[in-house]
Amino acid sequence: MAARGAPRRLHRLAQEGRLCALREELRGAGRAGCAGPAGDTLLHCAARHGHRDVLAYLVETWDMDVEAADRDYKRPLHEAAAQGHRDCVLYLLGRGAAVDCLKKADWTPLMMACTRKNLEVIQDLVEHGANPLLKNKDGWNSLHIASREGDPLILQYLLSVCPTAWETESKIGRTPLHTAAMHGCLDAVKVLLQRCAYEADRADRCGCTPFMDAIQCGHTAVARLLLEQHKACWATRDALGMQAIHRAAVTGQNEALRFLVSELGADVDARAVPSRLTPLHFAAKEGHVSTVQQLLSLGADINSRDERKRSGAPPTPGSFRRSGGATSWNPLWSHKPGRGSPTSHVAPPWVGLQMAHINAGIFPVAKPDGWLHPDPSGARKRPLPVGPELAAAKTSAHNGRDVVLFKSRPCLSVCTRLGIKFQNFLTGGKATQNLPCGSGVQA
């Protein structure tokens, strides 16, 4: 237990609002100016937890500075505004606290208040002169922050006291409409569309539109609203040549994919420009099993090729070979091959799980626990403890045998001890005693 008058004990009393005990401790200590680990004072603690009586005691009895800053330049007013403690905010403002003081990253108390859905605190700050147009280091003003939280009443108020607050963008070109769409704040999007004059499909520095933000985060209701009221275009491309359907595949938004393809008529095999990657490539690359299944059910072409002509059936022994400088590469194996190493064409660890779920007649032989489990068909009788580096894919639908890919020599050693025959995928069947990492295993 902390000694009487110790800073830690004093901060705890201020945090808990125990005014009588704090008064007694401070009388014994003879001072109140003790800083906490982050440089915060007793005023910060009292304001953060909404103890107005403790604030008043510290300011009026011990003459503590209401503008005291911690190591992040945060004032007590920041703390009170961030937590929505209106009585503390009013008290500090009444004692002369600067209403637009800046903490680290240039956040004002009004910005902090906008992170909470407390309209009264925001109104108090604005009435005391807070400027909604000030921006933080990222270029966000108070309307940006309020759009992220999505309270329509707060947005209406900020636009009423500062009608031009919507005419802003962050340092990467994002507007409050982008922010509201990304966070799925449907009511906020409605307010912004009604009160502001954003042009349709306004893009940020990356070419991303509010519609793309809504789709890639799975907010189909917001996306539908933008289509109906804002005349957004679902086929717009970003700076990487990707459309909304590609972004939905990257983030694994199955409902959004169904919405784009089934309701809007988007091409399930649409190509990104110039990479020519399809949504199936992106979903496979990110390891979204259910998304790959969704795309295939929507008619995606499993043999679609990218700009390097990478496509083909799932790999079998001997199928990893160079041909005219191009590598046969399936969308399910869409990790970009490395260079200068025979292991550069080894499938990523999730590929076995993908293949097990997608192809008819192919059973899962790899599980997330890192074990190779018995084949449900009965061909394999015992599990192999090969560890988390296992990358497995049973391709019995293609060559009638179980094929397993390994990425490290310890895997080979384990299987050697268990009497499993090896075949090198890259060299087409050399002896296995000195195989490099990344070899095929046949059981």
C-alpha cells in the first residue's frame, strides 16, 4: 500500500472522488503538485472521472493551474470533454481554461467531445468559442470525427453553427462522407447527403470513393443509399485499377459481393487494371475461404489468368515448372512467386484448407492445429505431427494420390522417419535424401 502523501495514493483518491480523504492527505503532504507516470496532475484525474468537487477544491484551495499539461500536452479540459463530463467542462471553462487548446496530434477539446455522443458538451464548447474548422495533424476537423461516430443530431448541430464545415478533406483527401460510409453510419450519411453538396464519386488520394468504402467494409445499406441518392457509380476504379468488387474480395465481404453481382450486375470476373487480377485472385491471396466459395457460387472462373498468364489446374507432382518464363498459377495460389529460390513456388499455408473446401471430392488433410489428419477416405491411417509450417493440399481429384507440400526440412525429416516416400515437385522425382525445402510428399 502506498505511503500517506505518496503521489500514487493521491492520484487514486482523486480518481475515486474521495474528497475528504484527499483533503486530509494533502494537508499532511503540504503540496498538491505531484505528477503521475504520464505527467498528469490531480486535476487531470479528477476531470477524467468527472469529480467536479475535487476539481474545485484543487483549483480554489491549492491554486492548481487549469492549463497544466501532461506529457501529451493534454489539459484537464481535454479529459473532461473526452469523457463527456459536462459539469467539469463548464467549471474549467469558467475558470479560464483555453477552449481551443491543443494536445498531441493537434486535437482540441471539441474534437475530443465529438468522439462521444454528448451533444450538450459540444454545444457548451461551441458557445464558449470553440472553432469546428480547426484540423488535427491528419487534416480532420470536428465534423470528420463526428461523422465517424455517426450521431445525426451532432452533425446537424455542427452544420448549423458552421455551414461550411463539410467543405474539408483530410491530408489524404478523405471527406466526412468517406468517413461515415466506411463506418457504416447510415443516419450520418443521410444527413451529409441532405445538407452537403458532395460531388458523386469524389475520390480520395487513393482513388477510393465513399461507395467503395461502404462496400469494402460490408455496409450494403449505405452503399445502396449512395447509389439511390448520390448517383454513385459501382464500376469506378481506384488508383490501383480496382473496382468495389475487388475491394470486397480483399476484405472478405460476402454479402457485399452478392449485392454487387446479383443486384447490380457486376462482373464476377472483373479485372483489375493493369494486373488483370480477378476478385477470386484477391480473395485467395487473402485466405478468405468462404469468400472464395461465394465467388465460385456466383460463377467466378477458377482458371482465370492474370497479366503474367498465371493460371491452370491445382498443382500435382511435377506441375511446378517454368515454361517460357511464365509459371502456371491458379487463382487459389495467387501469392506472388518469389525469386531466386526453389521454394518460391511453394503454396502458402492456407492453400490446403482452401482446396479442401472448394473442390468436389477433395477432403481436408490440414487443420489449423498444424497436424495432418487421417483422410476420411481411409487412405491415410495416422496423423503426422509436422507442426504449424505444414502447407497441405490433397489433389486426389486430379491424380488419384494424396499430395502434401512442405516448407521446411524438419517436415521432411519427420515424414522420412515415418516411411513416407517423397517426390520433388520442382525436379520431377529425384531422390529425396538431399531435397531442398519445398518438396512434394506422396503417401
